[in-house]
Amino acid sequence: MTGAELLADLGRALAATEAVVAGIRADQWPTPTPCTELDVHGVLNHLVRGNLLFAAIVGGEPRPVLGADHLGDDPLAAYQRAAAQLREAFAAPGVLESVYEAPFGTGPGAALVHVRIVEVLVHGWDLARATGQPAEFPDDVAGRALARSRQRLTTRPQGPGAPFATEVPVPQEAPAVDRLAGFLGRPV
């Protein structure tokens, strides 16, 4: 996959999740999500912080504060700003080939993009499920994210504090985003 194709996948994942965020009603922020430790507000705040974090990592900027409210009074605008910063940071010359220290270890910018694509898709899926919206994510993008995740996560930590739960079986004919969510332990 070329860098341009990878960045296009990121853009499409961000746009699909933005459509879900735009559909969240004011009364849905405290709703539980499939990401069991976070409600709708918490998942979106986590997602926005993650986008800001990765933009800061590749840009050599200070990292956003963990535990802070990154949504403010306009969660959709906060998501849009963070997504724009992320796209801009990864599109800078040399970023995809350079190596960075990320929360999961050291890796090239291209690997960091993959992590963000997976996070954006799965947490967008969490938000769609929690708020009763259709999970309309690009099947080809989710399929590539699933294939790459299966390659990278051949072994993963288990138990309390692990980043992912045990894989949940999902039928092969299910949309790729559902299979990705199941692979990362979400009940589908």
C-alpha cells in the first residue's frame, strides 16, 4: 500500500466516524458503549485525544493532557479539528517513513497511521452502536485494517488492563467493521 493510499484510508475512516459523531444527540453523551469502561462522551474524548496525541508525536509537539476534557462545548468541532490536525501531521513530507516513539512502542509513521485507522474505525463503531446509528464504514478500509491487525496482533496481552478483549467470533459475511470490532473483543 502506498503512502497516498494509506492516507486516503485514514481520511475515509475519519470521515465515516465524523458522520457518526454528527449524529450523536445531546441526551446520548452518558450512554454506555461496547467499549465497556467508557460512555459515549468518554469514547469520543479518548478518540479526540488519540488524534491529538499522534499529531503531537509526529510533529514533535507537547502531548495532550491525559484525563482532560478535549471536547469542550462542541464535541463535533473538537473531533473535526483533531482529525484535521492528524491528517495534516501525517501528510507532512517524510512522516510515514520516519520512526517515532508511540505509546505502544517504536514504529514508523506508516504504522502509526494504521493504529489511528483501527482506533477511528472501532471507536466510531462503538459510538454508532451506543447511539443506535448505522455503522456505515468503508468496507474496503475496514477490511485492510482487519487484515493488518491480524498480522500485527498474533499475540496480545490478556486480562485486566489489556488494550483488547478476547476475540469474539463474527460471521465472515458480516461487514468488515463488525469483524474488526469482534477481532478486538467487541460483542457484535
